[in-house]
Amino acid sequence: MLTRDGGIRWTGVKDPRTCRSKDEEEPYEGRPVSVSILDSSFAWIAFDDGRMLRTTNGGLTWIELQPCQQNRPLVAHFSSQDHGIGLANDRFLYETIDGGKQWIKIGTDKYGSLAFKDREYVWLVSENALFRIDLDTTP
């Protein structure tokens, strides 16, 4: 659902679900688990099954990121339209430089959570320590 007037009126928004076959009769059971909002135009929604949607027009329309079988994070933070860092369910850190289409695992450490306060830093928690990634030093 989308509102442009502070919640007075709501309109439906279509989930494209292009990664599912039209022949599948079973209802889709994936659930949204996180959102990353860059600005009033760009946002991403991550689902518990690895799907990720992206909008470039403030949520009026959404596209499903391809390729469908790409391993994507459940929690992501985007510092620009192309660059993002995310934490997947395997607890590894991933990075994208193409707006979320492809995610590359960075490092070998596992983390328990990822948080962000602004576009400058990403905070990661592991069993042993708290880490800060400066987004200005990444591509």
C-alpha cells in the first residue's frame, strides 16, 4: 500500500513477482523482512526467501531484481543508487555496486546484526566485537 497524504488515502501497489512461474498454483508465502530507503525516490524491500524489490519512483512501481536465484541479504543499507552493504541469513556480509542485482560476499567473518544511523557508517555486531564500516572508503 502507498500513501501520499500522510495516511488519509491508500492505494494498492503491485508486487511484480516475475521470479515465479505463471503456472504455479500455490500462493506465494515470502514475507518482507526489511526495507532500505535512500531518498524519496529509491527504496529496496528484502524478503525472507531472498527476493528483493526496488523502486525508483517513490513506491509507485516496483521491479523484482534479477537474476532470480541470486543470494541476497535480508537486511541491506544503500549509500547510493548503486552501492549497498547487506547481511544475509548465512550471517556473512555482502556488497553490491549495481543497485542490488548482484551481491558479492566480502570477508569471512560472521555477524549477528547490521545497523545504520546515516549514509556514512554501517555497524556490525559479532560474537566478539562491534565493527564500523566507513561507507566513504567502499566503491
